[in-house]
Amino acid sequence: MAKDNHDKGKGLAIGAAIGAVAGVITGILFAPKSGKETRADIKDAAEKAKDRIVAESKKAQDELSKVIDKAEKYAKDKSSEFSAKAKDALASAKTAKEDLMNKVKDAKEDAEPNEKELKKAIKKAEEAQAALSKALKK
């Protein structure tokens, strides 16, 4: 139940951020400014949106790293009890973390990052984290 509320809150926050960016861009486009000023404002708004997405990605990456570390420690301590399912979840989490790290790196380097791909990587990392946490509880 708490996980559902967390997911709803996260979805609401992402939706609010996207709505805020859309509102800023709409306001910029209809403001009485020169084309040069408007382009600069749009560029600034896009940069801020990119920074927010990168920050969200880093947060997901950090949370996933903590779960991976916990799973590796648990596996080391209880190697004979560590199930195949948990090992698969750990491998998936490591892959998702690596993919997310690469997407964040690409986003930082790219003036126009692929927001859809970055969000997909965040979602995969969160799913891998949830699967790994569930496997550790069993």
C-alpha cells in the first residue's frame, strides 16, 4: 500500500514538472519579446527540464545502488541460501543501473536528451529495485 502511494506521488510530481515546463514554454511563446529573447528563454527552460530529469535519474540510480549493495552483502553472507530468483533479480538490477548510468551520461552531454529513453531507463531501474527488494525478503 505504501509503495502504491509512493508511485502515485512520484507520478504526480513528474506530471506536475512536465505541466510546469509546458506552462513556462507557453508563456514564453506568447510573451511580447523578440525572437532572440524567446529562443534564449526556451533554451533556458529546456536546460532546467533536462537538469530535473537528470537529477531524478541520479536519485533512482542511488536508490538502486543501495539495494544492489544490500543484495550483494546478503548473497555473500548467505550464499547457499541465496536463491536463483534473487541472483537473477540482482543481475537485472545491475544491468538496469548500468543502462541508467549511460542514459544520464548521454543526457548530460546532449543538448537535447531523449527524455522518453531516460524515463524508460528510470522506470526499468525502479522495477529492478522492486524485484530485488522482493527477492531479498523471501
